[in-house]
Amino acid sequence: MALIASAPKIPLGLLAALCLAAAPLRADPLVYVAIGTHSEDPGNADTGAALSSNLGLYGNFRHGIYLLAERMNSLGIPWNCQNDWNFLEGCRQWEIDNPQTFPDDTGGLNMIRWLRQVRGVEIDAHSHEGFGYNYADVAWLLRTQFGVPACPAR
């Protein structure tokens, strides 16, 4: 206690000035950005019908995700994409079980694998616990159908 009591007092303004002088000054402030999104189940007005039963709707949804991935990559912004069962079942139906051709080039990978392996997007489960799917079911789809580990390394 005697050491603390006898320590010299530094005025707050001087301490702030010393900290500022020690920090490298930049002309532009540095801003860190990360984006997180999630897809919805068919009960949401933005998604509409089940994507596994509507190729056109799935293709449009997939194209939007592709464009977002390309944009995030070009800007160097990390992206966490949380998928509900609806998109995953659509991807399984139209890219694995009954492969279709889409205009966006993913090098032969389905959209989930392309996002993760090529664009480095973090992929996580998302669920509204509706339509018979809970979080565990969605995580199971990601792990068994798309090779996404149960607990991604961070």
C-alpha cells in the first residue's frame, strides 16, 4: 500500500497526450466491419414458398447470395451467413440430388461449399424452429450434406 500511495500522480490530460503520441496517427480512421445475415423459412414474406419445391425461386435466391458473396469478397468484409433449413433443402434439392445449371460460376461446388471453401464465408445454422426443423436439424444438414463442421474453428 505504501508504494501505491507514494506513486507520482499523472494528470489525466498528460496521460491522454502520452497515449495519443504513442499511437500511430492515420489520415483515415480505421473501421472494422463484419456482416451477419440469415435466411428465412417459407413462412416469411421475403422468402415465399419452400425453395426445394420451386427451382425459379431457389435460383433467384441463390443468385442474390452469390452477388452478396462477391461484393463482400471484393470489399474484404468478413461475412457470417446463417442458413435456415429452407435454403439448405433447396440447395440439396437443386445442387446435390437433382443438379441444375445456374448462371453463377461456383466451379462445380454447391452454393454452401462455394461460400465456405472459395469465399471464406462463415456458415452457421439458423432456425425459427418451425416447419419441423429445429437448430439441431439445421446443424445436421450443414454437417452431413455440406461438410460444415459442427463447431467451426474461429
